[in-house]
Amino acid sequence: MGEKHVRPLSMVRVGETVKLVKVNAGRGLNSRLAAMGLVANTELTVLSNSHPGPFVVTVKESKVMLGRGMAHKIMVV
Amino acid sequence: MKKITVALAGNPNSGKTSIFNMLTGARQHVGNYPGVTVEKKEGLCKHGDYEITFVDLPGTYSLSAYSIEELVARNFVIDQRPDVVVDVIDSSNIERNLYLATQLIEMNVPLVLAFNMSDIAEQRGLSFDIDQLSRLLKAPIVHTVGNKAKGKDELLEAVREIVERHRERHPHIVHYGDEIEEEIAKVGLLIAEKEPKLAVKYGKRWLALKLIETDSDIAERVESRDVLDAAEASTEHLRSIFSDEPEIVIADRRYGFISGACQETIKSTVESRHSASDMIDAVVTNRILGLPIFLLLMYLVFFLTFKIGQYPMGWLEWFFEWAGAAIAGLWPVGSESAIKSLLVDGVIGGVGGVIVFLPNILLLFAAIALLEDSGYMARAAFIMDRIMHKIGLHGKSFIPMLIGFGCSIPAIMGTRILENKRNRFTTIMVIPLMSCGARLTIYMLIIPAFFADKVLLRTGIFTIRTQALMLWMIYLIGIVLAVVCAKVLRLTLFKGETTPFVMELPPYRMPTGKSICIHMWHRGWMYLRKAGTIILGIAIILWVAMSYPKPPAESLRGLNAEQRQQAALKYSVVGRVGSAMEPAIKPLGFDWKIGTALVGAMAAKEVFVSQLGIVYAVGDVEKGAHSLRRQLQDNYSALTGFCIMLFCLISAPCVATIVMTKQETNSWAWAAFQFLALTAMAYVITLAVFQIGSLITG
């Protein structure tokens, strides 16, 4: 199958499971996200995407809430 | 008895606090890490012939230099060198939790892993090959259930074993791949050569790794330019190979190692994970239901803190009145003794004034502990985030601000739920703008005095009356000012990007009575010991200023009791300050009488009312409220009345609030700033309102 295109997490619909590719953010944020388990190839499932509120995803065994701005910076496939 | 120190590390929500409570019971001491406002908890525990001091490190996901909490935790480990570090791990979320563990292992500390909440992991169908996992991680693993006090002896035994058996250390646990390992080795060699002292203290591999991760705090400790240059070159080289920050690649590799170790040793039999939590979340974070549920819970918090709190408060007030009367009874009736007055009005009044807040503080912290331990607090932040973010505050700031409507003292203590210093300090600074219960007594005196209760608007469902509208307006002014000030503070003094909003939503858990009790006990004790003593001291100083110097006896001759009180107050330091202030407050529409009451109100806002009663010689305000209101009507315009409320709302918070701000910001400078800035703002706003108002009303 052809490679699915890379898009920001904010475009992902509720219920979809995607894989993290890269975080386009500064070092501090990048490192914090990595510490919470958001590193490349991690599977994320979107639980809540209620515009304009925050964003909830499952990462490994935990639920993590992200600001919408951040969801724009996280690239997934 | 051998004394050792054990540090407790762990992720937020890993149940670290429950382990700490299990180990140390109520024998805990809460303070601050030097120089920062991060809370440091210590507790004692005896095991065999060891006296163990447990230090509860801040909960962190990692040990980088990006947040104060992480830095504090890390520096404690590398500089204080605890004998053992216990890493508390949420067994139902092993992979993420082991990330911190790999970093601790790399730091070459004697480590014990506590697999906490193992009961929940079991319910979820997780089974661990502990021996194998322990071999892979090169650290002993103990199963614990902190909130059920299971695994305590096993954990202490593991700690003892580590201390007694000199274990070989394995800082080289994760293999980062040839490219990175090569650079680590290169920089490591240079460190051993140029910085031998640091290499012995921290280990060359770890130092090299941190420098390649461009850790600013570690770089500052290195003096050798050669080492720093070499590390920079390595980082640059790796960056070009991976076309990503080496730091992120390193994090990746750590997770790679962890997931490899977990695949071999952890079996999962059940698929569904968060089912119960998910169901609760579907309701409480629902788009439509979320906000009403949150508001209802907030109402309950407020109700618990102040409505239920008023009963023990009433008993305490009654007790102190009784104690005052009992002591006064030791002197013959009608005699005037300075010592009697000091004891009854100064000391007992002062102690009573301190203790009277205690029920509110205990109840508020019981409510906060319930919200936090159950996991709801994170959802509250989620729900309020959208609104609070607009004024540059965290979703959780809403709770202390709401509590501020009851009293600033517990509210300022309540800002401890905010981890970020900028958010916390901004919230503390604006809390006094929430009209507290004491200010309500001022509004209740003034509004009926100047505003006849006319019906302004009547519809089928509700009517708007003047007095209610006035009260509503004054509260609203406070809220609007708080929002504006928070915004301004976040753009100036507490500038900095709004912390990127990432937060874990922990699974819901049943809070335990023990943990709530310990939490309440701590806060109550901390308030009494730290703030209470200072508040008491200042209250006594204020009492002296209100009572001394005494007017000469002949000037009181022929006066009745009320007039005598009035003359005494006018003659005292407070009265003199009030009079001296008159030229300054005249443009606000205030005279020396209001000035005197304002100075007295520093002790507590509601004192304004009784002071005004004294300067108008109407005696007991509770009985004489009506005559005091008439005096006010005769002497002042409605505009002045409004300005009094406005000034009391914004100006100088009471001494207890100032002391609390000092306590929670760890600096008198912030307390002074809050005091001066609010007073200046009150002056400017009241001046503008009075001057413009006078022009309009003529």
C-alpha cells in the first residue's frame, strides 16, 4: 500500500489511531513530550478533538491532554 | 542506629505520595528546596537498626533541565547523593514510567524500583517476569500498593540490602547505537582528562551524555572550554547524521530499550485498559455536561469550605470570646489595666484571629485532596483551560480564585495546585481582588446606607433591585480587575510563553481517608506554624498601634463610654496616621475618620466597620449599625460611599493575606509588591471615579 501522507495531529479524527513522525517544536517542548512518551513511531489514538478545546490522545498506557496549538505541531501518519 | 537518606522519585500520578505516606505516616516535614518554591517533603521511618530519612522528590517524567521540578529532583540526586533512590513506578503504565528509571540508572545511583499499584495492573491482566526484568534493568524490583499499605516491609528490606551490599553499578544500560556511543566515548575521555573531579563525582559517561543532549545546567558546571567545544562538535555531528536533535534521538533509543525489555517480561491477557475511567470521562469531560458538572463540583467545594466551615468557626469564635471574658474576669469590674487589655484584646484576639481561618483551610484542602487524588483535578483543568488560557492562566487557577471569594488565606495556600511558577505567582497576586467574606461586611454596611432599595426592573422571573445590583457590580469590578491584572502580569513581570499545555489525565482512583487526613494535617500545621506566628505578631503590633498612646485622663472627663473610645482611637497611633493621611485621601472623598478606619482595616477588612463605629462613637456596631448608617448618610455622599467600597475592594490586602503571600512566594519582596501595587491601583481608580463622579453629580 502507498505511504499515507504526513499531517498534523490536529487533522486526525476522533477514534483514529496514528503513528507519530516528528514534533515541529522547540527543544524544551520536544523533550517534555518525549518524556511523556511522545516519540517517533509511538501510536496515538485520538479520544477528543472538540474544536476549539484541548485535544486528548492515548499514548502508551496513559491519556494525555494537549493544547490545540501543540496538536498542530505534532506530525503523524 | 545508622542514619541513611532515601530519595523517592517517580512520575506524577505514579502513587509516589501514597508510598511516601505509607513509609512515613504522619511523621513528615514540609519545607521548600533552597531558593525555589518547589515543595520539599521529608519523613522519618525506622527499619531494623536504620533510621531512614525519606525525601519525596517532585514528581517528574524526566530529569532534564527544562523545568524547575526536574532540575530540583536531579540536583538532589547528583549533589546530595542519597544512599538509595526509590523510583515509584505505576505498574499499569510501565513503559512511560521506566523512562525516568533509565535516567536514574544512567546517573549511577543505588536504585530500587517500586512497582506500585500492582493490584490495578493485575486487574488489567498484566503479569510481570520480575526476575528477568530486574536483571535487564540491573535494579531490584518490589511490588507495592501504596494506598493499601502493601509491600512496605519488602521495600524497606530492599533498601537495606542495597545499602549493605556493595552492588556493582551499571550506568551503561542503554546502548544508543554506534554513532552516538562513539561520541559519548570521545567526549567522555576528554572529560576524564580535563575535568577529573567532575568525572569522579558524576561519572564521565553521564556527563558526556548530558553535554551531547545540550543540557544547559550541566554545561555550566564544566569549566574546560575543550570539553564544551568537543561536546558541541559531537552534537552538531549527530544532528547532521540524524537530521534531528540528538536529545530526541537519545530519548527514542531509551524507549527502544524499554520496550525491548518489556516485550520479554510483561504479558498482557486483557485488552481493554481504561474502561471505567473512559466511561466517567465520557460524562465529565463531555462538551455539554462537562462545564455544568464542573460548576456544581466547584459549588460543593465552596460550600464545604465556607458554609460547613462556619460552624467550627463559630465554635472557635465563641471559645475565644469566652476565654477573653474569663481572663477579663480576673480583674475587678470597671478597672482599666494595660495588661488585661493586652491579654484580652491583643493576645487572645490575635490568636483567635489566626485560628479562626483554620477550619476553612482544613476543609479546602480536604476538598482539594479529594479532587486531586480522585483524578478529577486534571479534568477540571481541561474544562476550564479554554477560558483561563485567554487571560494567560492555567485551567486550575480557577479553583484558588473561586476560593478567594470566601477568603484569600486558604485561596493563596490553594495555589499550590499550580506547578508552574509564573501561573502560580500571577494567581497569588490577583487573588485579593476577589471580594472576600470580610469585605462583604463592609459592602453590607455601605450599600443600605446610601442606596435605597428600589426595584429597577421587574420581569416575570426575576426583579433587579438597586442594592443587589450594587453588590453585584462591586464583585464584578473585582473580577474584571483580576482578569486585567492577570493579563498584564503575564505580559510583563511573569512574561514567558504560556507553558505549552500538556497534561496527563490520570485514571480515576478512589481517594483514601488516610491520604486526605495527612494532606489536611500538613496544610493546617504549616499555616499555624509558618503564617500563624507572623500574623499573630503583626496583629499584636496593630493592636498596640490602635491602643497607644493613651489620651491624658483629664481630656476624657465627662465623656460617655462611646465618646471615650472615640477619643482614645483618635489619640492613638492609628488615629494619628489616619489624620495625617487626610490630605492624601481627600481627593478620594475620604476624611480622617475613614482614613483611621482604613488603617485599622489592615488587621482584617471587617475591622473597618467596627473602627468606623468607634470614630463615630456609636458603640457596638452590631446593635448600632442603623445609627452608624445614619451618621454616614449625614456626612458623606453616595459617591463617597461607593468610593469606600471600591477602595476597600482593591487596596492593601489584610495583614494575614500579606503574610500568606510572603509565605507562598518565599519572599517579602513579592508580598510588598502585592501590597503596594494593589494600594496604588486602588488610589488611582478611586481618585478617577471620585473626581469624574464629582464633576457629573456637581
